[in-house]
Amino acid sequence: MTKYARDEFDRVPETSTRQGVHRAVAETRRRRRLGSILAVGAAALAVGLVAFLILPKLGFSSAGETMAVSAEQVGSSASASPAPTTSTPEPTSPQPTSPAPVSPEASAAPSVSATPSAAAVVDKTQPVAVFNGTSTAGLANRVGGTVSTAGWTIGALGNWGGAPQQRSVIFYSGAAQKSNAEALGKLLGIPTVVDSAEFQLPLVVVLAPGFQ
């Protein structure tokens, strides 16, 4: 119990709120802080809505989606490219090669040979002498007629006065007359041709016994 007398300041109502300047200041600061927090939250919510609704339509994606797509691309490229493998080549044994098949048409077809060069240089303007070495009369004239009919130039005709011949022969003078002698041999059926410089004529036909 105080020793001082009670006055009007000692009358405090039981239901009244606490009075004082420090209480009003505290309430004002609390309200300002709460308003700032609400403003920041509203701004963050607005930014989130814009990022969620508008940015995807403009072609932007979040960092997480970009990283996920990049990871998927890397994984797919890694799975698509085969891992390098090192293998030792096995020695291969040489396979026997078979000859190329020959078609029956190619083998059956006759080969066309070029015309002999001897026939190409036959000179029928060279005079041909015909001598009869047989006992058949007029044989030289008859053979001379055959030669002339074939287009050859006829030289001397008569009987053979040299060594007897066992078979008919055609003498030619020099290598230039060999093709002419062979052509005459085919015409008359005389296969024997001899190079001889004894005669002054390029071609001499000697008919031996047995010539037909």
C-alpha cells in the first residue's frame, strides 16, 4: 500500500487497452512490414504467371526443359553412334578361280581370217612360161590356155629341155615373185614352188610326167 493519496491517474479501467506512444509506433512498423511482404509476394506471383502463360507462347522455355532436351539429344546421339570395335582381320585363303565360261555360239562361230597378203600382191602381168616335160603332145599349149584364161600373161610355150623332173614344179625368180608362183600353183594344182635364178623369166612352169 502506498503512502501517497490516490488521484485521477490511479484510475485505470480494467477493460481498456494499454496506452502509450511506443505501442502505436510498433503497430505502424508491423503493418508496413506486412504490406511490403504482401507486395513482394504479389509481384512474384505475377511474374510466375507471366512466365508460365505468356513466355511458352513466345517460344521461350524454362532452363529445366532446355537441359532435359539437351540431355535427350546427347543420349540419342550416343546410342545412334556405334562404339568403335577393333578386330583382327582373319587370314583368307585364296579361292581357286575358275575359267570364264565360253558360250557355244562364240566357239561354234568360225573365225574370219584376213585375206592372205600373198593374194593381195599377185601380179598377173608377169609373163608365165610353160614347158612340157612329159611325153604328152600339146600339153604345154593346153596348160598355157588355162593360164591365159585365168588372166595371166603368157610367155614362152614349148618342151622342157632341162633335167627330167620327177614332179611338176613352178620356178620363180626372187622373193617378189613368190606370191605369183603360189597363185599359179593353186590354179594348176602344183604345190611345189622353187626360187631359182637360172631362168631369165620371172615365172616358169615345168610339167612333169603324171600331170593331168
